[in-house]
Amino acid sequence: MKHLYSLFLVACGLLVHAQTPIAVLMGSVTDSSGAPVANQLVTVTATPTPGTAGSTLSLTYTTSASGFFGDSLQLPSIMGTVVVSTLNCNGLPISSTFNYSPNTGFVMTWTCNFVLCSAGGGGGGGGTPLTCNALFVPDSNQVNPGLVHLVNACSTTYSGPAATTTTAYAWSFGDGGTATGAYPSHFYSAPGTYGVCVTMASTTSNGFTCTDTYCDSITIDSTGFLVFKNQAGWTLQVIDASQLTSIEYPELALHVLPNPAARGTRLTWASNAAVERVELSDLQGRVLCTGTAHLDTYGLPAGTYILQATTPWGPVSQRVVLVP
């Protein structure tokens, strides 16, 4: 209230020195759950009515930590229109319009409150415009013995107001080893099957967040897709997609139906490559069941699983969610 009273005093002082009207503008920006949105840009444009003296006035404000913005404005003419606008979480403009003239008086008080989508990663109250999709895929073009490449295919999708996005990565390699960063390297002391997981956590500069985890099992032996070539140990190197030198096959696709599925449902699948065999694993890499034409989920608890298919082009995986 003290801040609003100060604005009113400023407005009255300006009135003494000007013949054009004064507007005391105040407002707030909140998300749909009622939480204040800080650092939100709000634009005020005052346009004189055609035929009246004065030039268009345009001002930009940034909301405070409590989501508040406000100012006293000496309007550019005795008659005109004021538009107060901002961008919602989908990047689309929302606005309020006020008209003024000698009939509205020389000091006006306008309140303009905006409600945006809900911030945060929980998805409640309208959701978040930032989503994470954690993913990695093995490079089928293994050139050097004992060196296996994974492509970091993690991505984010953002549909909110202009902002920068930063992402942190955490890896676990199935043998007790861990790492951070987008492109780590990890040495394994023996061949075998290892459950590799990546967790990504992304944040935008205006406060939206998301996280996601993807896991898959990597098998290295003398006859597998990723071949262990009689070498004492091997290194897993995570790389950027731009480092791939060749593409042997079209990108593999696997669609599991239904997904999500109720417990006990029979799972089927479709792929752009011939599926020779599938196995369903938990997030710890333990194989729970296998099949060639379908998989029955009877007896499995609700949760997230990994279905991996073996094809002539290599392995391909898909997350499967079982619900109660």
C-alpha cells in the first residue's frame, strides 16, 4: 500500500506541470496456481486518438520478485488508448486495453493483472511449457575395437516466452560408475551386459524446469551387435550426433501397443525393421520376460519398464508403462 501511495503522489505532482492526463498503472503477473511470476516483461503502449496532438508512447517493465509492476504515466495526448501486454507461457500475447478522454478525468487508476500457465515441473495447474526427453542410442558403426559410442539424443521442447535453457546430465553405467556432463567417457574392465541410465534436468532462465530418465542395457561380447574384440577392457564414449561419420540404416523405430498398458495386458509392437526377439527389463537392467510375437505382462507390478527388440539393423528400445 505504501508503494501505491507513492505512485499516486508522483502522479499528482506531474499533474501540476502537465495538461495531458495522468494514469497510475498497477498490476501483477501470476501463474494459474496463484504463485507470482518474477522477471516477466510487461509492455505498455499509449497511442493518441487520430487527429489529436501527441506521439505514441511505449514503455517496458519487469515484474518484481512478488510479480508486481506499476508506474505513473503522463499520457501523450488528451485522448487515446493504452494497451498493456505480456506473453503467456505458450509465447502468445495477452493484453488489457484502456481508453481515456477528458470525460475520464485527468488522473486515472488502472489495475491490470495477468494469469499465466503454472511454472515448475509438476505439470499441475496448466502444466509447464518445458518438457524433457532423455534418450541415448548406440552407434551401430563400431570402427575401433573396444570403443563403443553412444549418441546423446536427449532433447527439450519449450513453448514459452523467450528464454534460455540449460541442462545438466547425470549418468550411471551399471557397474557402479557414475559421471556428469553431456559427453562423458567410462572404462569397463570386462565384457558383459550393463544397464546404462542418463538423467537430464533442464531449467529455463524464467523459472520452468523438467527432468527425465532413460535406461537401456548395453551388451558387449564376441557375437553381439556391439562386438567385444578380444581386448582387455573397453571404453564407452558418449558423443554428439554431429560426430557420426556414416549411417548404415534408416533410423530404427519401435512402437509398443498399448502404451501405457494395464497390468496383465498382452503387449505387441511394430517396427520399420524385422523384429527377431524382444525382452522386457526393469530399470535395473534385469530381464523379466522374452518373446518373439508378443509379451504377456501378467504378474508384473505397475511401473516403468524397457522393451528392447533385436533386429537385423541392431537393437531398438522403448519405454513401457504399466498402470494398475
